Amino acid sequence: MTVIVITHNLAIAPMADRVIRLKNSKVESIKVNSSPTDVSLIEW
């Protein structure tokens, strides 16, 4: 299953397996997170 979350809230990025940053409609960077943070530990 793939879930795509589009947000400006960088606080939730640590729970993602992969973070893709866009700038001016182009991929600026791709970060693979080998150990995502559990959702219950994210401060909203």
C-alpha cells in the first residue's frame, strides 16, 4: 500500500519511510528513512 501525504508540517516527516521535497514543482531531494518514528511518538 502507498500513502502520499502532502503537507507543510515538517514535524510529521520523521514518521515517513521516504520524504520527497519539492521546490518550484521539481524534486529537490529524496530522503529514505530506514527507521521511521512511530506515529504515537509524533508531537502534533
